[in-house]
Amino acid sequence: MALATVTTKGQVTIPKEIRDSLNIKTGDKIEILITNEREATLRPVSKKVDDVFGKLHRINRQAVSIDEMNEAVKNRIKEKFQGGGSEPT
């Protein structure tokens, strides 16, 4: 467990062990989610373009159209909710 102190300006320094664990670097954005139990969850939400550039590129991969991508996403959502009794609206 890591402890942090809130300053008079409402600022908190994220302890180094937490920053290292979540791979949070200077300038990164974080999201703080509040639960119904008044607990907070902290998570990084963005990456720099340099961090993700080229991640999807694969040599010899066939290009697909936006319509094909949309159809694949639609099918994946159907698979996820099939049998669960609830579909996204």
C-alpha cells in the first residue's frame, strides 16, 4: 500500500512505486473513477502518438475498408452479448 498527502491546493503526488507499476510518465493523463462506495480507481488513459505509432502495422496484412471494420466490430459486440440476455442500445 502506498500513501499520498493532499496539499492545500488539492494536489497529490503519485508515489513512485505506483507510477512505475502503471507506467505513468511526466505529462501522461490519468482518469480517476469514483465508485458508489466512495473509493477511487486511478488509471492511465492516454498514450503519446510515439508510443503507439506502428503498433497495428503488419507486413503483408490486407487492407480493409471502413465498412468491413464496422461489420467486424458489430459482429464482435453481438458475440459478446449473445446469450447474456442484454444487448447494447
